[in-house]
Amino acid sequence: MATPKEWVQGARPRTLGAAIAPVIVGTTGATLGRFLYGWRFAGALFVSLALQIGVNYANDYSDGVRGTDANRRGPLRLTASGLATPIAVKRAAQISFVLAGAAGLWLSLVVDWKLLILGAFCIAAGALYTGGPKPLGYLGLGEVMVLACFGFAATAGSAYVQSKHVNPTVWVSCLVVGLPAVAILLCNNVRDIPTDRVSGKKTLAVRIGDQRARWLYMACIAGTVLGIIVIGAKHSVAFVALAGVPFAVKPARLMLRAQDPPSLVKALVGTATFQIVSSAFLAAALWTS
């Protein structure tokens, strides 16, 4: 039986910044210093976190039963390691999705029923990322779904929850938040190229190759910086978010040069830090603009 600490590790807490960042940026981008519905913000944050945890457990379960994680060189996986039974991990994913759905239903009832459609899409994408007969992650669509769900859906959705409107600044912010999330996934998938090839998991990194995947990572970082500059052209205070750029230097160097799994894990953690720092500065800037 897995211990509580191991269940927490299985939820992959290092990835949860990708769920927090879009909510804070979307919320402040919508309100721009005006009145904030705190309970709506809390609801959106809960939905985003529950979805991310659900995706992580679903990934753990699906890859574990398929044997994809048999020779995994990254962080702990509950199913593959035998610390938890597949059914227990699957149930944890289901509970997370149910909690996300319940909170999303509540938000849709008090804000707009159309949020149900957005929530259903994100839950389906999370469940089908590594599950189902044709998992999205195995088809090379993982990065697309991350950008769609944790870039556009979470950021624009959080803004809509506040104001029932998505302004141009928020749409650009979707890229500022979403592209680092894609970069995080690329760190993970570049590290796993050798084992994914053996197991038949054709991620985007496997399909386009190691070097191109690394350059795509660099494009994501550059796109994030460009997005901040575009927002800064309208809200000059947003240029403060460029303070996050130094945090991207070390992981970018690792992604360009490193080959060993531990270094690529460090690149992943560093990229997550870059996302959180730049998003936090951007959110603070938008709130004061």
C-alpha cells in the first residue's frame, strides 16, 4: 500500500503550477484591478487543480497498465512501481475528475451554463490523454491538448468566470501561460524518448525527434517572452513580467545540451519555476494596471 506521501508524489506536485498560473493570470486579466469575485476565483482554482491531479493519476494508471512506465527514468509512478494497485490509481483519477466536475457544475449554475461545455471538454481531454483506445498522448497530440486546456481553456475560462467576457489581453495571456506548460511537457517527453520508442508511445518528441523537440521547447520560451512584450505594449506595467526570463536561462541550457535524465528533470523543474514566476509578475501587473 502506498503511503500518503507517495500518493502526493504520485499526484506530481511539481506540475501543479501549470494549473495555478492560468487561473491567477486569467482572473487578474479580466478584472484589471476592479472588483474580484473571490469565491469564483477559488472555484476556478479548485477545478484547475483537480483536473491536473486527475490527469496525472490517469496518466500514471494508463501508462502503468500498458507497460509504458516499466523502464521509466523519471519521478515516482504508483502503478508501475507496484506501490498502488491499478484500480486504486484509476479510482483516484476518477475521484479527481468528479470533484472537478462538481465544482465546475456549481460555477456554471451561478455564472453561465456554457461553462459546462468547456469543463466537459477538459475532463474528456484529461481522461483520453493516455486512456481510451487511441490515447491523445500516444498520437503526438499531448502538447496541443496542454495548450488548449491549460493555456486557453483555463486562462480564458477563469476570466469568463469573473466578467462573462474575454478581453484581448487575456487571449494573449493564454499563450504566456500555455506555452511554458507545453515546454514542461516537452522536457518530460524528450527525457522519455528512448523508453517511449520501445513501448510504442509516439509522443510529439518521438515523432519529430530529439533535436527538433528541443528547438520547439526554445520556441515556446521565446513565444512566452514575445507574449509578455505584446501585453506590455498595451499595459506598460506588464513588462515587469520579464523578470521571470532569467529563470528560463538554466533550463533552456539544459534542454539544448543535456542528455541524462536527471538533468532533464532539472530542466522540467526550472521551466515550471519560470512559468510560475513570470505568471505571478504578470498577474500582479495586470491587477495594478
